[in-house]
Amino acid sequence: MFHRFIKLVIAAVIIAYGVYNIFDDYIGTGIFYILLSAIPIFLYFKNEYILMAFFKLRKQDFPGAKVWLDKIKNPDTALIKKQQGYYNYLHGLMLSQTNLHQSEKYFKKAIELGLSMDMDLAVAKLNLAGIAMSKRRKMEATSLLNEAKKLDKQNMLKDQITMMKEQMKKI
């Protein structure tokens, strides 16, 4: 993995070489290089290891996702703020299967750093509500459930939210 600024330098060099080719009458090659520079720019905003971890999680391969996330050595400097949020979000999802205390820490940090999609934010708040409910913090759980319901615009989490509300009535 390249540092995030090295990706921008690589993109700038590729663009400069593409412009040089255009002025040197190799217009097709120049355009190709300019289009090729979109790859490091894309990878500046979307980290390749986080993308691979998402693909592994989609297949329910938690150890494989952990391997990809562990390749990010220093997330505070290697990732931009939104990527740090997704880094913590993915760690929280993986740890929610085994260690609730650790996953709560990761979900809170992910919400603090910010997630770009409302659905991801709703899932994080729903998981935090479940953790709060398991620790008998009913007020916090209800507020998190309400926030998750507001963020869930496509009603994909409607069943989980109603099920949690039913469980909270039993507490």
C-alpha cells in the first residue's frame, strides 16, 4: 500500500506524461495516460485494502477481511478521515460477533469520524443500540434506535429495529 500522498504524486506524474504525449503528437497515448491517472486518484479516496475487506465481508469471510485490514499498518496517517471511519466500522462489524466491548469502541469511533453512506451509519447505530441494550442502558438504546430509524431511508433495517424495540419492552 502506498501512502496517500504518494498516490497523488503518481497520478500527477501520469498526467504530466500524458500531457507530454499529447504535445508530442501521440494524442491517443496521452489520452490513455490521462484516463489511467484516475486509478491512483480513485485509490486516494477509496483505500484498496478497505475495499478488499468489504468484498470479504460480503462473502461472510471474517478471517479474510481481518487479514486485509491488518495490512493497514498505521491507519491514522495512511488513511483519510472517512477511510478511518470505515476502518473502524469494519473492525466493529467483525468484533461484534465475538467481543461486544471492543466493537462498541470501534463503532463509536467510526460514527465520530464519519461514514459517507447513511445506511452504514444506521447499521453502526443499530449495533450500538444492541450493545447498549445488552448492557441494560435502555435510554441510550432507544435514542440510538430512533437515530438508526431516521437514517434508514430505504427501510432495509425495519425488521431489525422493530425486533429490538420489542425486546426493549421486555427489559
